[in-house]
Amino acid sequence: MIQKTTKYFLLSVLCLITWTSLAAANNNDKEESQAQIKKSIESNLKKIIYFDSIKNVDSLDFYLEIGERLCEKTKLSRTEKSDLHYSVGQIYSLVGSGYYRKNELAEALIFFEKAVNIFHLLDIKNELARSLNNLAIIYLKIGNQTKALKYLHRSTSIFIDTKDSIATALGYNSIAKIYRDQVDLPRTQEYLDKALYIARKLNNSDVLSSVLNSTAGLKKELGDVEGALSMYSEALSFAKNAENEMKSALILNNLGVIHKEMGELEEAKAYFERAYKISIDNNSTFGKVFTLINLADYYYLSQNYFKALEFSKQAFEISEHTANNEGKYKSVLLLIKISEEQKDWERTAFYQKILIKYNEKNEKQIIEQISNQETIRYKLEKDKIISNNKEVQAQLNSEKEMQRLNFYYIILVMIFIVLITFSLIIYSRLRSSREANKNITKQSEERKLLLQEVHHRVKNNFQIVSSMLRLQSYNFDNEILRQNFEEAVNRINAMAIVRDVIYRQEKFSDIDSKTYLEKLVKNLHRSGDSRILIAIESEEIPFKIETLINLGIALNELITNSFKHAFNDTIFQPKISISLKTIDHKTYELIYKDNGIGINQDDYKSSFGMELIETIISNFDGEVTFAPEMNWNTLIKITFTED
């Protein structure tokens, strides 16, 4: 019962270990999978940054697509921060830039929003502000000034927190431009003043030129022409210091426009020509278009219609070639004015048709822009819904995982309790078993001691009887009588040997016959002729003690007889063969053979030894037969049974 309980206990322990190992393996697999994803994302990010730096657009787009897929598969914690979050945020920002480059503004917005969320979680302010700024640029491009202002305010406030004065000044400048487009001039003035204050403290020429140019434009709009000229001149000086030629060209055009509006046409022309030269030197088509339009307007006002027409046509052709809609619109208006002054009605009609088409196209573009805004809004809302669904699904999966883990923990606790209970039961039973075994061992030792004492006394009794008979034989003058006494002594000694072999066994029930015969023959062989070879061929048959004792006495008679009478000097190699086997259920056969001189069956059957053997065997329902065969002059077959 204890062994059975122990087996169940060990099986339970094995199951517990297996379950724990599987759980640990599952966790290890998850950790390895996350580590592999992190490694892939970091490797992909390095490739994106490299191909972006060398402007290899094809390779850049390829790795941006891979990066997008990797990031979408990555499950990021909403609460825990890690290096993986930062890498994913960078990839989202770069993917957004890639979509912006391809003018896929909805997708660009989605990925910049994702970058904003990650950088906000990580509290990496510079990256967060940059992503917010990118969102503002896209919303401004699609005409959503409200959203653009919202993100510009957020990014600028971060620049203030991080004490990034340059970015703060430029942020204020961008906010002021939107308020100016909305004709909110007081707020425009407010943010330009803030930008100019920071720019003057920085004394950064590039920033100062941008802010002064914007401030000069506001002053012009407010009617402060002198103030505007002063600031444009100062802005031009700083642009030159910053070696920003295209900004210088822009400011020169602005100065020329003021002088043109003031009627100072030659001064205006000088500024326009300087701006045009810079645009040509820098191969700026945008700069060339607007400078050509300004020059054409100058020639129109100077009534040099030929030159005005020439420059207007150049501006129109470049605008059409570069898809510069604003330049195309302004140049067409100017061409219509010039054609009307020249009374060239055919040309006027031609450009008016272009203007009508432009207006129609512009209306379509406005409608498309509104449609695009709705499409973008729809995509953003859809992406938010998908993201929310993913979050809900992730939360549900997390809850399921927690429930599963709790279930496992409950099972683990129950198994632990059962194991503890089993352990206590087994310990109690083992303790009882040890006590019982101790008592059994003690009793067994006592029995062994008792048996040893009995065996010792029996052995002493055999020796006493043997000695008394031998002493008694010395008093006889009759040789035959003395020999009979000597044979009796030998038989008693043989019986002592048989018992000695039996009682030297470790167990006394079902003793192995083969081992017993080998030990018995070995003891008998010591007192016989050492030349005689004795071969034993026996099955391992378990016999009772009584059977083996009687079998040993019979075998002793046979071996002793062979030692005394079977062999003489004519026998070159004396041999004895003993075999014991099972011939039927509980029926056995002992065959004794020697290659001696043979025996007279009649004389031998009438001898005391043979009578003793037959008497012993008859107790086992057996019989003794003689059947000599080739090379064996003596062969005695004994069959017997054992209940």
C-alpha cells in the first residue's frame, strides 16, 4: 500500500514539474520572440536612417514598408516604457515623413499621430515637439488652420519647456502667419512681438531675418510703410549675414513691391533685378516666377508693354511647367491686363479662357481639398476606432491571460496542498513501516540466532554420536562389525554435512536446488579422491528443506559408494555426473552416473545404502531404477515428487 501511495505521489510531483517546465518554456518563448522583434526593429531603423541620409528613395521606401509592418505587429505596453517604444516611435515618424513625401497626407497624419502618442508616453519632448510640428504642417497644407494652430501651440509650448529658443521663435512666427491669414491682426502682432523679442535676444541672423520679414509684412498691411521698409531692410541685412540667398531674394521682392506701390519704379526695378539674379544663380524656379511677375508688373506700370508681355509669358510658361498654380494665376491676370492695354482682344480672350479654366480647376481643387479633409478625417477616425478595438482586444486578451494564470495558480495551490497531504500520509506510513520493519528485523535476527544455536547444537550432537560410535567400534574384534560401525559414523557425518549446507543458506524456504547441490558436492568432494571430476547439471528448482535434506542424504550414499568402490587404477579419468530436472508438474528426475567398474545390481539393491535411498525416496512417491549406458557403467535414475 505504501509503495502504491509513493508511486502516486511521485507521479503527481512529475506532473507538477512538467507543468511548471511547460509554463516556464512558454514564458521563455515569449521573451525570445519579443527579443527577436526588438532586434529586427532596431536593425530596420538603422537601414532607414542610412538610406534617408544618402537620399536613396527606392531603398528607403522598401525598408519603410518593412518597418511599418514590423511596428504594426509589435505589442507595446501602454504603461511600461522601453527602448523598443523609442525605436517604434522613430520608425512611425520616418514612415509619416515617407507618406508626406509621396503626398499621401492621410497616412502621414496617422503615423505622426502614432509617433506623438509614443513620444508622449516616453516623455521625449524634442521628438514629441517635432512630430507635433509635422502634424501642424500637414493640417496647414490641407487647409485645416484650426488643427494646425492647435499642434503649433502644443509644439511651441514644449520648445519653451525645453528652452529651445530658436524653435520657440520660429513657432511663434508660424502661429503669427496663420493668424494673419485669418485676418486676426492683433494676435498676429502679439506672436510676432514674442518671436522678435526672442530672436533679438538670440541674435541669430537666420531667425531674425525670418521674423523681421513677417513683422515688416504686418506693418505694411497695417499701413506703416516706413516701418515696413525699415524692417525689410534690417531683415535683408540679417539674411545676408546668414548667407541665406533665397531669403534675401524674397525680402528684395518685398522691398521692390513697396517701392512699386509708392511709385518709386526705378528703386523697385533695382530690387527686382537683384532678386531675379539670385533666383537664377540658385536655379530657383519658384523665385524666378514671382520675380518675373514683379518685373512684368513694373514694365506694365512703365508702359513698356512689350517687356511686360515677355516677362509675363516667361512666368506663365515656368508656372505651367512646374505646376505653380499661384504663379500661373498671377501671370494670367497680368497677361490679360497687358492684352487689354494693347487692345489685342484675341489674346485677351485666350488668356481669359485660361483664367476661367483655372478658376474652375481652382473650385474643383477647393472641393477636392474639402473632400480630402473629410477623407483624412474619416481615415483618422477609422484608425482611432481600429486602434481602440486593438486596445480593447489586447485588454481582453490580457484579462484572459490573467484568468488563465489565476486558474493555473489555483490548480498549483491545490496540487501543492494535495502533495503536502500525500507527503504527510506517506511520512506517517513510512514511519509506521519503519517501526514494523524494525520489529520484523529484530524478530528475524532473534530467529537467526535461535536457528544458529539449534544448528550448532545439532552439529555438536552429530559429532558426539559420531565420536561415541567410533569409540565403541574400537572395542570390537570382529572386522565386519567394526566396518559397519565405521559406515554408520560416515553416514552420520554425511548427514551433518547435509544439514550444515542447508543451515548456511540465507533463506530456509524454497532453496535453490542447483546452489544446494554445488555446495553439497563441494563439501563431500573434500573427503574423497581429488582425481575424480564431478559435473553437476541442474535446473534452478526451489525445494523445501525436508526435500533437500533427504535428497542430500541419498546423494551422499551414491557419491560415497562411488568414492569407495567405483574407481580403481584401470580407470584413467574417473568421472561422476549428476543431473536434476523437472519432468512433469511437481515431478522431478535425479540421474546419477559414474564411469567406474560398475555394480552388481542384485548385491547393490540388497545393501543398506540402497535400502536407505529407496526408503527416503518412497516418502516422496518416487522410485529408483538402474539403467547403465555407453561410457557410464553405473547409472541410477531417481524420480520423485514434492507436494
